[in-house]
Amino acid sequence: MKVFLSFDMEGVGGIASWKEMGREKEMSRQLATREINAVVQGIKASKKLIEEIRVVDSHAEGENLLPEELEEGITLVKGSPRPFFMMEGINNSFNLLFLIGYHSRAGAFQGVMDHTYSASSIYEIRLNNKPVSELDINAGLASYYGVPLALVSGDNSFVKEVNSDYPKATTVITKYGITRFASTNRHPKEIRKELFSKAKRAILEADSFSCPKWELPIKVEIDFLKTSGADMVSLLSEVKRIDGRKISFVSSDFVEFYTKLMIILKLASL
């Protein structure tokens, strides 16, 4: 069995803001590394034959986890740029997808550090008229390769989204949102105990998970925070400008969409 684990920072317990990640960077890195270790330990405790646990460090520049302090038996993807960023290396050889430390989509009520792929340029992304989160996008890409979503962790607003749209996925709440940059946090040791037990359970119940289904082709609409983002992205020949901040395009599948999204994010940041 092979597990693909994509890690983000905003959903880690004990962290409330991006400012804190900078000011208390080492503390944030320690908390994140220990949560990943709890998941890896749970996978190992299943006693199943695990061929690979790929951990993809996907927050900001991908330089957050502490390699020397990570559990042995993993492969770590870090740094940037990467063609498939948060999902670098995903393919049909993997059996399960774990998304650890994730967060609510942009605009979610009481979502801690809510955003969708870019807090500085994206207001909202819609696929087939549905507002989506990073989880939706990443689970959609994994589903292209037949890899089902199995385990998710993050704030309660985010987990509520997951429970509604992916009822078979196993979830762990790390904190409860008050405002965008304030939360009530569970004790880190309690979070890690739950991550351990639910990671183990996910491996043992691997056959119970399924891939999300998306109607093809995918109609994509993106609202940018600034008109300058739409200005740059509308230079792409396949993109249609809707209004000052909105563009749209159509993708035949999730790989095509994800590839275009990476290009769009880069252009919108200029």
C-alpha cells in the first residue's frame, strides 16, 4: 500500500494566524512536524505492508517540516516551484490520500485563515458553479488517478465542509474558529492521539473510501481580488474575461485544470 500525504500549515492545531507563523516559525514547524509524525505512526501501527508514505510539504514555499525530526520510513517533497505543487508526485500507484493541516475555502464563516490557493490574489474559485476549497481541488486531482480521500484534518469550519461533501472521509478537528485569525485550540497531544488512531483506522478500512465524481468537461470560474489579476490571466488564449475581476475557461479533466491553475496563480501574482 502507498499513501500520499499532502500537508498544509493553516489547519495545524495551536496556530491562529500567518503573523504567528512568521513570529513563532520554529514553534509552528514543531507543531506541524509532530502532527505529521502522529499520522505516520498511525499508518505504521496498522501493521499493513506500506511501500511508501509520500509527505508533500505544501504550505507557502514548501519549507516547513523539519526533515531530521520526521518519522523514518517516509519520502519528503519540499521546495518550490513544483509543477503539481500541493500534489507533486500523485499518480495511480497510490492507494489513499491524506490531507493534513488543511483549511476552509475563501469566504467560509469562522474559517481560520480561510483562502483558496492564494490569499493574495484569489477571491473565489468555482468548478461547475460550485465554490471549491483546496481540498476539493486536490481530491479532484487525486480522483483522476483513482486515489480516494481517506483522512483529513483542520479547523471545524473546514471539517464541516468535508463532512458534507465527503461523508466517507475520516476527519480530525484541530481547532474551532472564532474569527479569521482567532481560534479555540485543542491540546496538541490530544490532536496527535486522534490523528494516530484515525490514520491507523483509515489504513485498516482502506476499501471503504471512494473518489469524488466531477462532471466533465469542467467549467471553471475564478474571481480575483484585484482587476490586475484578471488583466494578466486574460492574456491566455483559452481564457474568457467575464468582468473586471472574473474569468472563465473549460478543462477536459482535472489534470488539465490543475496545470492551468498553477499558471494562473503565477500570472495573478505579478
